Amino acid sequence: MTTVDIGIPRRLVEFTVDGETVRVPEGSTILDACTASGKEIPTLCYGDTLEPANACRVCMVEVEGSRTLVPSCSRKAEPGMVVHTDSVRTRTSRKVVLELLASATDLSTTPGAAEWLAETGADPGRFGPDAATVAQPAIVDNELYVRDYGKCILCYKCVDACGDQWQNSFAITVAGRGFDARISTEFSNPLPDSACVYCGNCVEVCPTGALSFKREYDKRENGTWDEERQTQTTTVCTFCGVGCNLTLHVQDNEIVKVTSPHDSSVTHGNLCIKGRFGWQHVQNR
């Protein structure tokens, strides 16, 4: 039996995952329990700073007695539940979902995607060369971050971060219907003409690189982006007295982007425009 401590002490729920008995605090999700106990379940739209979006469907698991597979990122653990994370149904579902995503979008900058495709034996090319995609030129209309919607899987995390879950700017939303659905500003205006305040919190939560720092985008384009050569240093933002933590990503003695620790009690991964993008002054550009 495994007891997983993932938060404030609460009544424990006991259930079974892949034949192993697990006890987790009441209110925990299946994904919480699996992650904390060392079982890896692939997921794209899940993030630890936002409510589950249930959009990507990569994290589906099988629960005995359930007619359909369930999203582990949002399904709460229940006493006596029997969960299978690596059954024939889950493997088949994961393979098909990854094939569909990879056939329609560019997953080249999605962390873990290449490994998941290889592990599941997914073959996006089986849909043929005429399969519909969302390929389109990247939108570069400001000097801070780039929108490359050819990589967007419509997980809605950027919409949630910009909306009522964090920033409350509501600068971006979903436009269109069906396959034409897309992330957009109001009336598809350029970002500088929208309600965007350039906090970059949408960039922070994007799982595929559809939103990226302008500096990162430029270095990827010219082939000089290399995360293995980058160092990360966490410090405190000096622009005001709030005390936000910043993690500086440095390559070749140059800051290439700034993030914030998700476990920070001050920021929870979020920053303002100064903290996220106001680091150019320390470099001779």
C-alpha cells in the first residue's frame, strides 16, 4: 500500500491504481495520485496553476465500471475505485489522440511529445498528405512574444490565464467553430491594439510553444536555441516591493527568457510585464 502526501492533511481515500493500493487526501484527482506515486501519465493541457481544461484528452485512464475512459486530470479519486493507466483501451486512445494532434498541429516544440509518439507507436502520417492542418505563419506584431498558432492545440490555458483564473484582462478568447476554432484577440486585432497588458502569463502556461518569448522564437528560427546550454537562476524582482520570484534562463551569458516558480507563494508562476519582460536593461543589446 502506498500513502501519498500531496497537500493539507485531509481524510484519506483508498483506491487501486494498476493493481497497487493507493491512499490520497480526499479531493485529489487520479492524476495527482499517479504523479505523486511515481506513475507517469502524459498530459498536455494540464497545469498546476490553473483549473483542469479537459481539452487534450491525452491523460485518459480506464476506471472499472465506467462506460468510457475518464480524464485523470479532473476525475476525483473515490474510495474503492479501480484504475488502469496502461490498459489496451488507454494505450489505443492515447495513440489515436496523439496521431490526431500531431497530424493537425506542429508539436515540434512540445515537451515530451516526440517521446510519447514513439512510445505509443503513433503514426500521424497515416492520415495522408492531404489531412487538414492548422498550419499558418507565426504572428510577430510586438517585440515581447510571438503567437505561432500552427502549434496551438486549443487547450484554452492561455484564455483561462488571461481571463478570470488569473489576469482578468480578457484580451484573448476562442473565435470560430469546429475546425475553424482558434485563439484570437477581439475582432482579430493586432496584439498592441488589444486589451493585452503583456504580463506573459499566457506564455507561461502554453504547453506547445504556440506562445513564446520573442528572443526564444528568434533563436529557434536561426538554430541557436539550446536548452542544454542554458542555466536557470532564481532571484527576486527588483521593480517593486511585492517580492516576486524570477527564474532567469541564461544562454551564452544572455538572458533568453524569464519564468517564475509555480510553487512560489507570491507569484504562483505569474508575473507582470516588468518581471516577465523587463530584463533587457541588464544586457548590452
